[in-house]
Amino acid sequence: RIALQLEQLRSQNDIVKYPQIYRLRTESSPFDKYRLKLLSGLTKERFLGKTIDLGCGIGMATQQYKCRASNIVLYDKDIFCLKASRNLYSAESLKFNFICGEISNLPLKSNLFDTVICLEVLEHIPRELHNKVILEILRISRKGALIYISTPNKVSLPGLEGEIIKVFVSGYKWNGWDSTHIYIYTAWEFRNFIKAFPIELKNIVGSYFLMGSILVRMPLPVQKFLGFLSFIISKYFGEIFPLRYLGFTTFIEFKKV
């Protein structure tokens, strides 16, 4: 129902109500709510200095670090989302800049940012552009900058669910429940891809979402319980081998050297 309402608000170009309903969806969804809470816990006090959020959407992740960053750039190719984001943070506009563009060709000077985040974006971009995206991220980052990237994990409990469905549904391809996903890594593949660049790998965390798509079909109290349980597993065990490689989402922290 909320998704339909968001679609209607978007078609009406309503940038005032859209962030309000989007925030309601985030706070009521165990997956979104606890994923953002995990982000806050993992980064602790490390979102410092000039920060850019690539593929920010309306900037919900920004709620987790905005008080620590000295200046924030919200960057997305979706102009409607940026307008909604600007409306959401209008009271703090002196601290924010909003830029629309493609992530594989950033219209920004080199060595600008102390912190870069790029959450759940790579999977929406053709695989042949991923190298260029990482090189662009490194280009705009200062030496020693901390960079946070997350993407779904093909080898996970939800991914296994997709493999089981394939047995019974001809032609089924698991895409992380999002038709706009183009390429989904395994966590190990994603790690090796990132390590090919001149970076210092700081941390890998598996972010869990128990029961996958079955969860969102359960009664809300069950969703909330399993969402909280997923958060606890992610927070306290997600950095431990092999669980860091089996989460629904792989969260990587690295430093530009």
C-alpha cells in the first residue's frame, strides 16, 4: 500500500509528501530500518569531514551520519529524488549540496572528500562500468579517505531461496527481488574485485535479512522480530568468518592509500 502511494506521489511530482511517506516506509520495514541502524553502528564516529553519498535516493542513510560530517554532498541521477531530498533537509541546507549526475562520470574535482558512501548502487549498473565507478570514487577521495560500499550477495540465504525457486519455476533468475538489478556479486567475488584497486581493506560485514522474501509475507509482529534478530546477527556476528560472506548484503569498508 505504501509502495503504491509512493508511486502516486512521484507521478504527481509531490516532493513535499514523498519524503514523509518514504520515511514511514523505512521506519516500518524491518529490512530498511535495521539496515540503517547497522550502518550507524558499523561506522560509529568515522563519518567525518566532507562526505558524499553516491546514489543517495532521498538521503535516508544520511540520517545516520549527518551530525558528524562537516559538509555533505547528496548525489543521485534521479532528479526527483534529489528534489525530495532537498526538501527533507531544507532546514539544514547550509550544510548540504545536491548534485544530479551519473556515478560512472562524476562532475567533481579530484581529492575532495574525506568519506564516501555508496550503498546498494553497484548492482544497478552494468558490470562493465564497475571498474570505472570505483576509479571515479578513488579519484574524488582524498588520501586516507574512508569509503563504504554495499551490494547484495548472491551466495546468501535469500540467494539460496532463489536457487530453490529455480528448480520449480522455469526461467526464474534471482535478482534480489528488484527488476532493476543488473549484476549481483557473491561476497567473495566482491571482495576480490575491490582488492584489485590501490586500497587498504578495513572491514567486511555480512548484513543479514532472515527468511528473505518469505519475511515480508508474515504478520508484522513476526517481521519485526525476525528483522531485529537479523540486526543482532549482523551486528555481533557479521564480521566473523564465514558469516561475513553469507549475509544478504555485503558491506565493505576500505581506505584510499
